[in-house]
Amino acid sequence: MNMNITPPGLAHSGKARRRNRPETVEVGLSYAGDASQAVAEATANLSPPAACFMLVFVPDHLDPRDVAAEFASQLPQTTIFGCSTAGQITSQGYENSALFVIAFPKKHFRCSSALFKPLKPISIEKTANQARTLSTRFRPTANWKRVALVFADGLSKQEDLLVSALEAGLGNVPVFGGSAGHGLAFDETFVLHGGEAHTNAGLLLLLETDLDFCGLGFDHFVPTSTRMVVTRAVPEERLVLEINGAPAAREYARCVGRSIDELSPKIFAENPVLVRNGNSWHVRAIQQVEEGGGLWFLSAIDDGLVLTLGQGTEILSMLDSGLGQASTSGREPDFILGFDCFLRKLEIELNGLVDDASQILKKHNVLGFNTYGEQHLGVHVNQTFVGVAFYPPVSGGGLD
């Protein structure tokens, strides 16, 4: 079970307060099945001229290419970023069919961006240099702070290398983000940049803000005594062929007390494997069974890697307490930009806990999407909630 909070360095305190809606960003959504109508509805009550940029999270029933084209047509002067998703986290909690838009105002945010395409194959040195150049050319504003957001093709299998390269290039700028999804289809994912939807691409947003913020990341698993060793793998494909010298799917099924035929996203979500990194444990989520009896993973794997079977704790209490860690010095976040793994949402759905989880997300003002993987301070992880909590502005803050 990981609980990582990046200290916000808050210099101001005030009376704790809860809001139904954030005061520093605007939100809009639509459930329309047509991209043109969905974009029009989702942005109808927003203020495009006041926006530094908009983040757009696309549901799986809309084609991201159509959505990107409609934003370019309907709001040609507005900068749009975003991605396809495996679910959305709106002001109502978990959703599956909402085109969700968050408008970040110029008053509190500045940004610069870079698109890495093609993402596969990735050059770590070139990517780090591009990030370093972006940061250098993005002139700082006095007394404002920086945070980086990354959105990547969730099927590229390059996120581990991408986030490591970005961290190297950006130095002390913290990096958070999520991998784009497409429901549970695992066929094609997109990031939105420059009026288009791109596959096999990664998107870096370098944000500058006068708002205090802190990063957070947590899961709800603890290690058990069951160990497994990867004895044959194809690392570049995140494919494990053998565990403990036996066919991977068969051996994993044995370890969790199931047959191969019973293996499913539900079983993978409830029985993750963990990898130890110092004093922390990170989930290496299994995506699905390969036709030949191997296992496709959603994070980096390699020959000789020791996997530890994880055991879940109470997911809702961990969600509430994990999000509650963002309340610091008597201040509640104005909103939390959240990147929540689709496997966490799947577990919640299969256990009939969506309404309860949504109430917790609403209480903590979480806005974001469900991912195929999460980026947390230079590490690509799975089955984890990663977020950035932004705090209300202090008196006199913002740019006029």
C-alpha cells in the first residue's frame, strides 16, 4: 500500500471549506452521441476567451479525431489538450459516457507544451533534451510555481521510458499524469494536441501557476508472502511468457487459486502483482492473457523480475483517506486533478460501489479520468490513484 504526498509548501492557511464546484477552473460536460453536439454542449457555459487552455477527456463512444476537429472548428482560438479515456471523473464522480472539459483560466495558469510523436521507438536522450529546451524557453513568472502533466498513448508501452526521460529533462519540476485509454477495448488510444488527435504519441504540458499545489499517489494493496519470478519475457512488448519456469498464465492462475479459463480483468484487478522499489511497492498490472499462454502487462517487466502477489485492503476507505491527505494546514483543495487506473474503477464497479466511490470523489472535488496507467514523480505505475491538488487562491493572487 503506497501513500505518497508531495509537500505543497503552503505559506497561507485559512478556514477549511467544501465546494460543489471549484472556483479556479470551469467545467462542462455532454452525453451526446454526436461529436459536434457534444462539443457545443460541453463548452456552452464556459468562457473560452478567459481560458489559458482546456483539458478534454473523451469517452469511448466518441471518436477523438472527430472531437478534436470539432474543437478546432467551434473554438479555433482556444488551446485544447486531452486524451481518450477509460472513464471520466466529473463533478458527479465516476462516469463512462461524458465528454468532460476543464477550462484552466489565464488568471491562474500559464502553459507550454510539447508533442512526442512517434512515441515508439523513443529516444530517451532526445526526449530529455526536448523537455529541457521547453522548460528553458518557457520564461518563468515571478513567484509562480511549475508542475508538469503528461498524457501518453496507453498502448505504446513506452510510458516507463517517457516519464523517466521527462523527469531527467525537467529537473526539479514534479511530473504527474495518466495514460490514455479506450474503455476496455485496448485497441487504439489518442492524445489531443494542435487541433488533432494523435496515436503513438505523448503530450507534455508544462504548467505555471500562482496556486499552491501538492501531488499525491496511493493504492490499496499490501504484499503477501507469495513470490513469483519472471523466467522468460519479451520486455519491449511487456509480455511475460514464463513465471517460475512454467507458462505465465497457468502459473499465475495457480498462485491465485484459479483456472486459466477464469482469468479476467476482474481477477487481475483483485489479485495484482507488486514490485518493490526501495521501501515502496508498485503495482505491475496484468492487461490480459496472450494467445500462447503468456501475460500482457501494463508496465515494464523483464527476465528475473521478482513479483509479489498483492492483497487488497478496503478500497473506499483508502480512497477517502488518500484524497484526504491533500488537506493541509486547515486548507481544502479547490480541486484535485485526478488520474485513476481503470482497474481500480473496474473493481469498484464489480463490487457495486460506484455510488459510494462517486460520493467520495465529489466530496474531495476530484476531476479527471480513468487511465491505462499512471505517471507519478518519474515512475510509471498501475492500479494507483495519482493526482495534483490545487488550492484556492490567496488574496491578491492571479494575473489581471
